Amino acid sequence: MTNLADAVGLGGMVERARAAFLGLRRQETLLEEALGLRAPDPEVAETDIHEQVQRYGETEFQWNNRTCHGTQIHLAALGGDVPEVLRLLSLGHPITQAFGYIQDSPDGKEQLCEGQAIHLAASRGHQEMVEELLERKADINSMLFRDNLPHYDVLHAAVFKEGRGGASEGDLQLIPFLCKKGADIFSKNGNDLSCMHLAFQTGDLKTIKLVEQQIWEKVKESNENRNQILSTNSETSLVSENSDILDKAPPATE
């Protein structure tokens, strides 16, 4: 009989496979258009990106220094309003309903991005909200997309926390909670950055220490594959290279 852990793991595999498939299809389409092998989709080409993002909903909110469009369930998840989210879900609002926003790529191109309520909640450290959403079948491996390409997952959102760092305000439970629920501490985002890289980007030492703890917990759990993990994951080398910083960092505890 398939147990809950197996089911969650299978669900994560399906989501990652779906994300990878969509990403490959999108890349194939863009390449064919660039080579003149496929005409650009006229419906997409004729629709302004600012019109597209407004189709995600009439509710406007600020997140990660960007103006987003979605619904009331997104606004409630962002604010950690659990009763309101549960009320909206009971009225039939989809838990996977997407919100959208526009972001500039490094080359200056505007990108249409979309995510789900669980990404918003995780990025604000709302653990109770995240737990409630997962209890109601939100996917811990769901991805935030940029131009239809998978970019980052729920754990990445929790670690980065809009640039503040997941443990920066004493939120020391959400990251370990997500890891225990099956989130992959070694997963990488669309820029090939891992959770440890994101932690270093925030500059928050408590977050760096907390992610480091989760890495070594994973190593201990997978003792039979310890050498392989140490040799194939850049996170461990990142920790080693910055050991002097980590030694001076405060422990990730209250």
C-alpha cells in the first residue's frame, strides 16, 4: 500500500516532470520562432503583456517589490489571514489559482510571471498558512514560472523571503518544516542557484546557518550516499569556502 510519504514524493515527481516538460516545450517554441520555423502565435503576439497580467484578477497587491494581479485569496495568503483563505476555499476558490506580475529580464525584456498562494505565504514566513494550504492539497513542489519556464519553488521562496532571509525575523521553523514535508534543500532555481546560494544572497547569517543545518541533516539521513552528496552538490563546497563566516554567525536558534 502506498503511504503518505510515497504519495507526496510521487506528487512532487509529477509536478517537477510537468514543469520540466512545459519548460522544454516553451524553449522549443521560442527556438523555432527565432529560426523562422514557426510563426509567432498571433493571439499572444497581439496581446500586450500588461493586458495579459491583468487577466490574473482585479486584486492588485505589492509583493517582492512588484505590482501583482490576482484575487482575494492571494491577498489573504500574503497577509497570513488564515480564516479568510479558508473561507474563500470553502466558496470554491481554487487553491492553485495563479497570480501574475511583470519582471524585467537581465537583457531588459519584460517577462510575464505567475505563482500561487503558497509561494506568497512561504515568502512572508506564514507557517500556519503554509500548513493549511498543504493540508488542502497545495503542492509543496509547485513552481513559480517566468515566461512559462519554471523558475523557483516553495522552499526557495521561504529561504529568500523577498530578500530578507527566511530566518531574519526569528522565523526558524518554516524552512525545516518544508524540508521534513519533502522539499528538496538541494533544488535549484531557474538561475541554477540553490537554497544555500539564495541564503548567501540575502546576507542574513541566521538564514545561512539554518540552511546549512538542513543540508547536513539531509547528509546524515542519506548516510549511504554521503560521499556522493558531498561531491555533487555545490552547497557543501559553498559552506566549506565560507566556513570563517559561518563560524562567526549566530546559531539559528532563539
